[in-house]
Amino acid sequence: MDLSVIIVSYNTADLTASCLSSIEASRGGCSTEIFVVDNASTDNSVAMIRHRFPNVHLIANPTNIGFSAANNQALNRCRGDLVLFLNPDTRVMADTLEKAVAYMRNNPGIGLAGARILNPDGTPQESVSYRYPGEKYTRGDLPSLQGSIACVLGAAMIARREVIEAVGGFDEEYFLYGEDEDLCLRIRKAGGEIGYIPEAAVIHVGGQSERLTLSAEKWRKKVKAEYLFYAKHYTPQTITRIRRADRLKVRWRLLTIGLAMAFLKDKTGAKEKQGRYRVVLEETENK
């Protein structure tokens, strides 16, 4: 078995179907098995997968156990030496699977690598990061790490199964958001390197499992994930610096938005930004 593909779905039936169809068309010469872990969707996802994709290994959870735990659930059943973690709101381009597998075979020092992520209109998404969240505030918190890439976008990541298992899989404290950055850093701390495969392209719609989540609620999840990352990997002194900088930045932006509101006919966007920044302020004050 060359490759195991894991997709975690949550109320994305139409997009999951498109993703699975694209995998079928992109297999090429790769021997591939596909797992879909559904986190208690209410949009007929489970029935659709059973009917249209009977060869997919479906795990239907009765409750939403989160993105990290769902990936680990399927990881325990994988037979492939390589595992592709794929979001359901993606479409795999032709030859992407073959190119990703070939890259990993030809670069044995790479523990995990990301694909080139594109918007539906073909424009690029930011697929690679060279610094971790809040890293500019650190003072020797991170050890000497392999390679120059800090992390890759979690929408499409291919990894060696033995490497993922060696670091304990995804950290299940991350329910949603931040788990990709944490996993990449733990792999690097263990001596592995993060890679990037520009010739392996994946279309990513983005944010579809959170379509029904209010902006402020979504923002709160992201802030909580960031501070979990800081607590795991940075010293208390660094976290204090980050918290202070976040508060200063947010208070300034709230002030400027408040001043600008008087001149705006449509205040909807400004009010949404205010809500997001107030969430950040609340979360940083609670740390």
C-alpha cells in the first residue's frame, strides 16, 4: 500500500463527494486506501458516502470528537507507509498523489510535506510558513530545528506514518485550528524536516466545516488554539510578551474602528471586526 488518505468531514456532503471523486481521478499508479471520518454530520454525509463511494472506509462518529481526534482514529487503521491528511473542501489535481508520493520517496529526511494550495479561481493560498505563531517574541524557546520550513497549510499534508506515530499523532487538545502548526513543530523537534511539494496542487475552498459558525465564535476558537500552542512550546515570559503585544494591537484597532464608524454608511463590516477584536481582548485577559 503506497498511500492512505484520511478525510475528516463535518456537514460538508457536497464538497466531500467532490473531494473523493478527485482522488479517484488522481490515483494514477498509486495503490491507495481512503478513510473518511465523519464527526456526526447532520447533512446526509454518511448516507451519501455509503451509497456513492462504497470502497471508502467510513468511520461514522455519533458525536463531533474534533479534527485531531478523528484523524488519529483513522491513523490507527492505516496500512500505507505514507498518509495524506486531506480536508473535505479540497479537490486533488491530476497526478498530485503520484507526485506527492514520489517526493516523499526521494526525500527520506522529510517527515511531513505540504502540497501547493490554490483557491478555486487558481490563485495561490499561503501554503508555507517559515515562522511559528508568536515566534518573533521568543528568546531561545525553540531548539535547533531541521530545515527552514516551520509548517505547511493543513488542508493537504502528506507524512510518513512511522513519523506521525513516533510523535504520538495529532494532539487531541486541539479541537479545530492550530493542530497543523503543532504537529509540524513536534516533528521538527524529533529531528524531522518539513517539506513543500509545489508540483502537487490541491484546490481548497476553505472554512466550509465552519459555515454555520458565527465569526466571533470562530475567532475565539482560533485564539484559544494559538494560546494552547504558546503554552506547549514557549516559556511563560514569552507568552507574557505575546499577550501584552496582542492587547496593545487590539486596543489600538478597536479605537481606530470606533473613530471610523461615524463616517461609515454601512457599519456591518466594522461591527464584525469589533466583535473579533473584542474576543481577542477577552481571551488574552483571561490568560
